[in-house]
Amino acid sequence: MKLLFTNFHSGDGGGHTTYIRTLAAALAARHEIHVAAPPGSRLHREARALPGVFVLDQPFPNGLGRWRARGRARQQLARYLREHAFDIIHVNGSADHRLVLSAMPAKRPALVWTKHNSKPVRGIGHWLRARRTDQVIAVCDYTRRELAATAYRRCRLSTVHNGIDIDHWSPWPAEAAATERSRWCADDGMLLLGSNAGTAAYKGWMDLLEAVASLSPDQRQRLRILIAGVPPKAAELERVAALGLQDNVVFPGVLADPRPLVAALDAGFVLSYDVETISFACREMMAMGKPVLLSDYAGLPENVEPGKDGWLVPVRDRSAIAAAVAKLLEEREPLPAMGLAAREHAERDFGLPLFVQRTEAVYQALLAAG
């Protein structure tokens, strides 16, 4: 197959970048893979480092005031599509979806779109794009069910859960994990609860802190929370202080390698209430042998078997979050066994080979269907 992956993000790109880079790296050994991404983006940089992957310097301008830039970008992409007879173009966001459709050659390749977030799908733009999209990949069953009630129901709909490198995200030896743990607390009796999911507001970390503030002083003294990501805004830090939790919460910033932080944890959390679908961070923490506390938002529940390798709480229910944290503080003994179950779950369902195999099968079925 000859495939083109597109992504509109000009910066980091988050999960989109991880998703496309993973597929491009795995498929390049047996297919001709091209990636179209804005120069200077993380995807552009990382795709250029992949052996056998061709990279197009392709901007995806967005917004009504950028019609000239969009015209130039469309012309460049149209030339590239005419030059390369792709079997499949795989788009990953609205901006690249729109530009690809406007640049399509007369002999149209099959078009695949992955829905990465939980944002609503409605309006004339989506209706028009759905009419010319052949296949939609949902990264969780929740998203597939939502799409089945939209204009995209006319497309082939498949669920392919995101995969992670479970060898890279593997549990650390006990001694190494203990060393990392000592960086954050000297008391072995303290519970370390943390997340590498970032500090965007919708990740729900402030809901966790509001919940923790309702616990007794004794409970709070036995808890430390680590949250990696972009440092919080001043107003958010003021709220942390107003809750009296400045000594309970540590913001290590953006970490080039979050594994040392995750290794130190007793349990992880992802308490999203918007945008989220399946969460790479949740799967990474589980692969490292950490049970996770999750909100029941979108596809997050599809990651865990509640009570076995994690816990679920209602979205933004601070009383339920507080009760869950209190239970963790009082019932520490099951955590190692739950961590082992989380790792076993990751080995069974989260690995990259399974993710790539299932995505490739979607491509093959689409082309076979003509």
C-alpha cells in the first residue's frame, strides 16, 4: 500500500503526533509511507528521523482570514497528490481533513479519518466531509457509538484502541522505583498519587484537589500528589494555596521522560471531563504497573476492570473522588496486586503490534471493499 498521513498541528501535536509516528514507523517496513505535516512541528521532526518515511513540508492554515495561505497550501498538496497515486490518505483533524478534500485528484484515493477527541460532530462542514470520507477509525467504542448517530454513519466505522510501547513503559525494579520515590517523599507511609496526563483544565486535576481538600487533616498529611505538565497558571496556583494544599501537590513541569515520576507512584489518575477519549497517559501508567483512578468520561472506562486494575468515579463528582482517595489511603495493601493486574492488562491489550495490526486490517478491508 501507498499511504499518506496528515496532521495539522504546527507544534507538539500531543496524541495525534504519537499516533501517526507510531503507525508510520511500524508500517514503513512493508508499505510506502508519506507524512504531510507543518515544518517545525514535532511530527515533522520525528517523521524525518524515521527510516524509509517520506515527509512533505505541508502547512494546514485554518481560519477565515487566511484564505490566501489556504489557497497556496491547497495548490501544493494537490500537486503532491497528483504526483503520488496514494491508495489511502489518513487524516487526523478537521483542518487537514478539509484541505485534503479540497486538493483531491480526479482519481480519488480512499480517505480515512481518525476521531481522536470527544468534541461534538455536527454542522454542515461535517456533513459535507462525511459524504466524501470512506472510513472512520474511532479510538474507543464510546466514540464509535457517538459517530454512529452522526452524518459519519454512512462511512465504514471501526474501533481501534490506541496502542503504546509496553516495553518502553514497563515496570521499574523495586529498588529503582524506591529511589525515585525518595525524591518526592521521605515517608514510606505516604501515598503517592500522580498523573502524566498534563495540566489542561479538562484533565480534572483541580477536581481531585477540591476533593482532597475535604479530607481530614490526618488523611491529607499522608498524601502527596504529583502532576506533570505545563506549569499551572497563577490563578490555579492561588486556588491550590487557598485549598491549603501547597505542601501536598508538586508540579514537576513538562518532563522529557515521565517514567521516573510514574515509577515512584502508588497509583495514577486521569479525571477528565472533556475532550478526552482513551488517554495515552492512562495506558502508560498501567503498563508501568500502576492502577489508575479514572472518571467515567467517554472511553476512559474502557481502559480498566474496576476493582481489579483501577477505579471509576462519576465525572466531576468530588464527593466520589474524595471517597475513592480516602479508600486508597486506608487500604494500601491491594495496590501492588492491582498494579500487577494493570501490567497484565497492558500486555494483553495495549501493545503496539496489536494496534498496528488492527489499523492495517482496517486499511486492507477498506481497499478490498473497493
